[in-house]
Amino acid sequence: MASLTRAYLGIARLLAQAERLTPADPFAATVLRERAAAMACDALGAVLVDESFVAEMETVQLPGARNPVAMPPQERTQFVDIEVALLRAAGLPKDEARALIHEAWAVYPTSAPQLLSGAKLLDRWATLRETVCQNATTFRTMLGLPEPVSPALPDAMPPSPRPWWRRMKGRRLLYVIGGTLIIAVNVVGAEALVAHVAEPRGDAGVGGSVGLGTQLIFFGAPPAKP
């Protein structure tokens, strides 16, 4: 999980640098985004060959998964605090962890989405990795596509810690790795990191977290095939 955390932070840094460079040196900015894509490609590849992670995902059950957006305010606050605690235990700084959960929340639908099975999610991950790992020319075309627009946040959510993310070209790379990290800390890491979480989690809570991560990973991507 440490390598996934490092990849997320590295991609965030490269994309932020690219944003600052774009007005003065768009070519250098594109090179940085391509480096971010290569980092995302490697990170997804490492996840998909991690035998323990794949085994957990193939057998994960998501009964009665909760829709985090529909939770009462107190329960929602607890849900967010647990997610932030798990991400921090996996190595994300507090501000980065809160920003990631905030962004995942922002793209989550207000109605409960269809939860993919663990096996089907692995198949879609593999397909998405092929897109991320395409050659530089194809990836430049992909970066030129309009970024999806995040829905409005629920009234109860505070302002985004990273409002400039919504304008950032290539932010789907950050979403893909960030969503993968959310799922990993809940499915594989939660048991090992239990000392960092004040309240025990049931299947419904983990299912809600996997749903949150899944929506972030595939935000702006083509719908899943049934």
C-alpha cells in the first residue's frame, strides 16, 4: 500500500506542476502529465499483480452497502473521519487524505450507484490500465478531451480543500489512483490498520467505502458493461 500512496502523491505533484507551467510552457506541462500517466500505469500494474489484493477483491462481499451521501449527518461525519484515518495510516498526510475523500464525495451520485462485484471491478481496472498506459501520442489526445464536471456537493460538506482540482487537466489520473487507494485501505488494509480506527466497521460500511472509491476511479469513463 505504501507504493500506491507514493504514486498518488507523486501524480498529484506532477499534475500541479503541469498546471503552473501550462501558460508559459505547454510542451513541458504535457511532458509532466505523461510522466504522471506513466506513474499511474505502473501503480495500477503493481496493484493488479498483487496476489493478496487480487485474492481479497475476488472474494469481497458487499451486502447492504450504504450510500454515504444518504447517511444522516452524524453518521456521515463518522464515515469521513474513518476514511481519513485509514488513508493517514496508509501514509497520506492529513490534508491530502481529507482532500481525496472530499473529492470522492463530490463525484458520488446522490442515488446509490450499482456496485460492481470485486471480480468485475478487477476486469474494469485492467481495461482502464490499458487506456492509461497507451503511447504518448494517444495519451496527448486523451488529455485534450474535456474533463468531466463534478456535481455540486451536498450542503453539509465544507468547501473543497483543493478547489483548483476541478480545473486540472489530467485529474482523472489522480481519481484513478486515489479511488484505488480508498478501496485498498478498506478491503485489504482495514484489518491491518484497525488500531487507527476508533469504531469497528461492518460489511455495509466497507461496501460504502468501496462504492465511494469505485465512483471516483471511473468518473468520466464509459459506463460499465452489465
